Amino acid sequence: MWKRKLKSYDYPLAAAFLILCFFGLMMIFSASSVMAVQRWGLESEFFYDKQKLHMIVAFIAFGIMSIFPYRRLKANRFLVIITSGMFFTLFLLFLFGSVSNNAQSWFQIGARSIQPSEFSKLVIIIYMAAVFSKKQKNINSLNNSIAPPVIVLFAVCFLVALEPDFGTAAIIFAIGLTIVLSSGIKMKKLAKFALLIGIFALFLSPLLIWQKENILSEERMSRLTSYMDPFKYEEDAGYHLVNSYLAIGSGGLTGRGLGQSVQKLGYLPEPHTDFIMSIIAEELGVFGIIIVIGGISFIVLHGLRIAIRSTDSFGSMLAVGISSMIGIQAFINLGGVSGIIPITGVPLPFISYGGSSLLLLSISMGILANVSMQSKYEKNYKS
């Protein structure tokens, strides 16, 4: 059986995933080496070495989830454990979370930091896909099928927004919405679903007003004003975007050359995380941009193809959720560094430095590869 399953394995998907990760590792070293020495007095390989460790753990998780039977993820006991654990850790953040960039979104454990909201994305995907797949016979029942997962979705988004981390909250909501749209619910019921959203938002509005100072903080409002005219605020709120423009514009077709970025020499903040695409554009030009966007686009479109070909509704909605998560996050990051949308501090999938994000994506990619393998196996050997 395993020999047949290995023949059914989605090697193109795994190859795209590995290529992007190793390309990201290379660019993390290039983007962070000077900054590590100048800003923090660390070794030039500091972030590169840490990301290598992150990749080892992430690749092990990818391998495990690639062969773990994904249908076991919809077991009721497992769903209770992961959803309860998600809410428990999000509540604990308000008591024990550490603050970074004005958001209490991290648990600091020694030298390591963990961001629970990252893993909430995958929990929401598994939970909503499982609930909707189990209720396909009465999928249009507002009370029994639609309302429970929607309430859970809003509760998670609300807790993440209170950290406050509006970028991640928006991504989680968008992911949940794609799963709802792909679940088979009729348009009339979707209209009632929209009404439910409005009522729920109205119910939560007093609590959002309580967080008014954080939501409408001077820093967040400055992101909007600088987004509209970054050069007017180039010495202040528009500094990040202006230097991102300079990096992208100076790269041209072929770039300055690997390791030759000027903007990473202290001009562009966080060149190895949120703005790593600007460094890629500056050093490798259009060719570097094509590698990243092409690779991510392949994974997203291939994931949607897996969803269409999946032999069960649970696997199909898992593939939709994972593909949308990667695509939405990539759009928000690329839109921010290019000035299409305001900057939100969302990392670029597979490329940006960060352990939590890479581990989440690796587990998700393992599940996606598993869905693909199982679908091919059942089509080729069980039909």
C-alpha cells in the first residue's frame, strides 16, 4: 500500500515548497547579515543559523503531516482539543504574553518566542472544514450548520484583534470566509450569514470601543495617512514605504547582485522579515520577484486544483483553506511593500524569517500534500 501511496505523492508541490524555503533561507542571510552586526552586535550568521534550526523542525513536521491520515483530523475529540487549546492560549496572552511592536501577541519562552495567533489560522481551517463536511446533508441550516462555526470564527478574530493584531485577525476572517463560500451553502443562506455577521459585529462594538485607543492609535492612523502619500511623510510614518520603493526601483531587471543591497544597510527596517521582498527585488531584480511570486502562485493554484479533485468534502475544504491562507498572506505582504495596501506587518510565506510562521506553513503544506496523495491513490487504485 505504501509503495502505491508514494507513487501517488505530490512531488511537484513538495518541490515548490522546498525551493521557496531554501531560497528564503538564502535571502534571510543576505538581508540580515549586516543588520545583525550593526544593530545588535551579533554574528552575521545569527538569523541565518536560527532559521536553519526553524527549517529542520518545520521539515520534520511537514514529513509527518504528509503521511498522517488527514481524515483523522476531523475526529470530534481532536477538534475539541485543538479549539479549546486555541482559545486557552489566546486568553493566556492577555496575562502572560510579551509585547512586541505594540501588540501582546507572543509567549516568550527563554530565547524562543511563539505566536499563538499564527497557529489559530490552521485550527480554524481544520475546525470549519470538519464541521461543514460533517453537516453536508443539512448544510443550509442556519442554526445547526452555519451559526456555530461562524461564531467560533468571530470569537477568534475578536481575541486576536484585541492583542491588537488586526492584520492576522483579517487574515483569519478571510480564510474562514473562503471555507464558508466553498462549503456548498446556497446564496440565500449566505445572505442570512451576512446578516449574522452584522448582528455579531454590532454585539461586539462596545468591546471594540473599549479598545478605541489601540484601534485608532496614532501609529495605526499614521499608516493610513502615509500610505496615501508616503513621500510627504518620508522622514516619519512613510519612511518604511519610501525605502521599500527605493529598493524595488533600484533593482531593475537583473538587480544589483546577490548581497549588494544598499537599503539593508540600516535604511530599510526589518529587511529579513516584513520587507524581505524589497531586498529580493533590489538584489535579484525582476528575476527574483518571478521566483517568489511564481512559486507561491504555483502552490496556491495547485492547492485549489487539489481541492477540486479531492474525493471528500473535508479534504476539499482543507485544501481551499490552506491555499487561501497562503495566497491572502502573500497578497497582504506584497501589497504592503509595494504600496498597494497599507503596511500591516504580515510576513511573506516561506520567505520571511520566523519560526512560528514557517512551522505553521510546513504543517499546512504537509496536510495539503496528504490530501493530494490520498485523492490520487483512491482514484488510481480504488476506482
